[in-house]
Amino acid sequence: MKKIFKIYSLLPLLLVITIAGCKKDFQDKTINNNKPNAVPASLLLNGILTGKGLVEGPDGSKETNCQYYLNNYDYYGNNRYDFKYGDDYYTVLKNVVEMEKQAAKTGNAVNSYAALGKFFKAYLFTKMSMEMGDIPMTDALQGLTNLTPAYDTQKNVMLQSLALLESANTDLTGLIAAKENILAGDIFFNGDLLKWQKVVNTFRIRLLIQLSKRADDDAQLNVKKQFSDIVSNPGKYPVMESAADNMQYNYLPTISTNYYPQNPDNFGQSGSRKNTSATYIGLLTKLKDPRVFVTAEPSRYLVDNLKQSPTDFSSFVGADAGEDLGVMYNNAGLQKYSFLNRKRYYSTYIGEPSIQIGYAELMFNLAEGVYRAWAAGNAENYYIAGIKSSMDSYKIPTGTGSFTAYFYRPGSKDVTLPANYDTYNINVNWDTYYNQPEVKYNTANGLTQIIQQKYLALFRHSGLESYFTYRRTLIPKFTVGPGTGNGGRIASRFQYHEYERTANAANYQIAIQSQYGGNDDINGIMFILK
């Protein structure tokens, strides 16, 4: 009996061991060893760099919002300023947080991925805030821990972001000194941390310029001091030194998902359904700027019907953004407007690199800061450097010389064939161009000149940056009318996403009440514009 009891008393234990063993065996057999259970920091970095937010290409609504390039056919969109929702970069930011976690597993709290993570956060949070105003930041990215994050004021977003950029610069200085340049998956600079450090500080200059309206009345933001510190201490705060330092995205002719947005495959659909804007073309022709021969083509109506010279500045005409869409479509069909230069933008699959943060813009931002007396320096020198860098990007001589202009021949059927382009030799002389009264820098008109040239340099680049600059300075003059809607106004901001109104309703209501009187108003004035 005692023996039988011992046997029975062991049965539950054996049963537990057997079940546990079966369960473990089942789990082991259902694990897919070909599927990683964690993504390395390098792959996350690569996805962040190629994803939404870090790369903004041309041929979209942002280019229209900047009045560079317009739709004349409503299938492709319109030119209205009836803004809807701003960008949502929170998914990308979650990947940034995960990248930081994976990189931290190496045991080093300060590492290349963490340093770039600080830059990405500053870059993406401020972009969203520039579009909408107050946004969740401090309480964001906590997943299920906090599904209804409070909104940070726009001022706090800027303060946190400027602090992140300062910290990123400090981290990168230490990593570069220690030669800890471990950064795989970097499509922009192949792991060169010094180039990333230049991007960080160049972007910080941009952000400080965007805060110009608060430079005189906000001691916490301390805009002037921060600007001056960067400019006066290049050893501590290196910035871009040439276009070779540009943060730019290069398109690949061998990968169909990586083609330039406008290419031979879609020329037949969109090549004439969009046209250039008078805001952009009119400024080029007013300044007799040779860049118009590279980026645009003459109106065939003026050249073929009215027999004007194709290299006369008056032969280049952009459409007024305020024009009724039906009128614009009819005029475009008659070829009364200039279209994008087919050789540069449609004849290949690589177009031109899309600059996200660049040297030319930096030069104009430095010129503006010096003009505003935020730092010592020569505003004209920066201004000239910015113009020349832009000219260089189009291979236009900045001394004396010439270049070839290519204009697509009417009736041709293939944009890829060189034989379908008429060629013209364009002679240029930098001194002649620069010494024009409206181009040569003078302090009395300095801000207008700087912003106008910055606008020309950012054509097809840097997303909404030219719109943000217009909104802040009203330079250059944007046109309005029936085609732009919104009661003849350029909208001041984008709305919050619809899901915020339901999933985060209480915090959303607090945000719009404190900023815009309870209305998610596209014409509301956010903190940085007051």
C-alpha cells in the first residue's frame, strides 16, 4: 500500500513534466528561424533614412504649396490652399526609438545611432509642429503605456528640439574624437559622422531662422545667442562647407521603385498636365537669371506662333497660381506657359538629387542672420556664396563662359533621344548678372534679396521650406485668386489629423482652444508666427 501511494503521488509531477516538455517541444518546433525576432539598428537606420519624412522629393503638393509648379488638370490635383491634414511622422519616430534601443544593447549609452536619433527627433517633431502648431512630443511614442498623449506647446517643441541638436552635436564630437564611427546602413554619408555633425548644425541654423519672429521677445529660446555661438565657433559647431556636404537623396536608374518622380515612363501622362508658376518663372526672368534656361522651356506659343526667340527671357512664362483651373488648362493646351525642362527632368530616370538640407540654403540663412545682426560677419559674402552654389548645381559658369540649353522639339515622341532637342549656346557673365541693381546686395533691400535668391535655390528641394519662409516673411509675393481658394488667402497652417479628434479628443480640444480659439483653423496663427 505504501508503494502504491508513492507511485500515485509521483503521477502529478510526471504529468507536469510531460506537459511542460510537450509545450517546450511545440514552441521550439513552431519558431521560424528564418524570421528575425529583433531588427538590428543598422536596418532600422536604413529604413528611417529612406522613409517618409527624411526624404521629400519633387512633383507633389508641397511643390505646389511653394508656388513652384502647378497643376492645370484636376486629375492630378489643384492649386488650392484649402489645406487638410499635416504630416504624421510618428511611425518613423517609433522606429527611431527602436533603433536607439537596439543600439543601446551594445552597452554604450553614447553611440552613433543614438546621436543621430536625437537629430531625427528634432527634425521630424519640428517639421510636424511647423505645419500644425502644438503637437504631442514629451508624452508621445510610449505605445500602450499612453494612448492619449498631451500636446506640447510649439515653444516647448522648439526648446526640446534645440536641446536635442545641442546634445547630438556634443555626442558626435566625442564619437569622432574616439574614432567610433560605427554607422552601418547610412545611405547619405556612408557612416561619415563629421558630415552628419555638419547636417545637425546646419539644420539648427535653419530652425533658428524659422524662429526669427520670436528672436526679440523670448529669452528662453535665446535665438540670437544660439545663432551667434554656432557662427562664431566652427570648431565646436561645424556646418556645411560646400555642396559636397549636402544631405541629398540620389535616385537610381536600375531600381524602378527608386526612379526620379518625373521620368520617361510618365512623361505622356503628366508632362503637359502641369506647368511652371509665375511666382518662380517671373522672378527668374525679372532678374535675367540664366537658371531659367536649365529648369524650364520657353512658351511654344510665343516661340512658334509669335516668332519670339527661344532664348529671350520674355519667352518664358509661368501661370498665375490664382488662375482658374479651367483657364489654366486651356492656356497650357495652347502652350502659352513654360513647362519643366524635359531634358533635365524627364529624359532619364535619375533627374537630379533631392536636397533635404543643403549648403546653398545655409548660406542664405547665414546671410539673413547676419543681416538681422544676430552675429558678426559679411552678409553679402554669404549671399554671393549661396547664389554661386545654386548656379554650380546647374553647371552654369560663375565667371565668364557658356553652357548649352536643351529645349524639347514640338512634335517629338521620345524624351530620351538627344536628337529631339534643339540646343542653344547660352553665354553668361557673373559680373553682368550680379551687378544688376535688383541682384547686387544692398542693405536697404537685403532681406528681400536674400529670401528671393533662397527661393530660387530651393526649387524642387527641401519640401515645404519655401512655403514656411514665405509664411514668415511674405517674400517672394505669392499670388491668389479663384484657383487658390481659401477666400483669397494663403493658408497659415495644416489641420490636425481626424483621428486626433476621436482617439485623443480631450487633448486635441485643449490644443485648438489654447491656440486657435477652439477651431482647427487653417488660417490660424501659430506661436512662431506671432
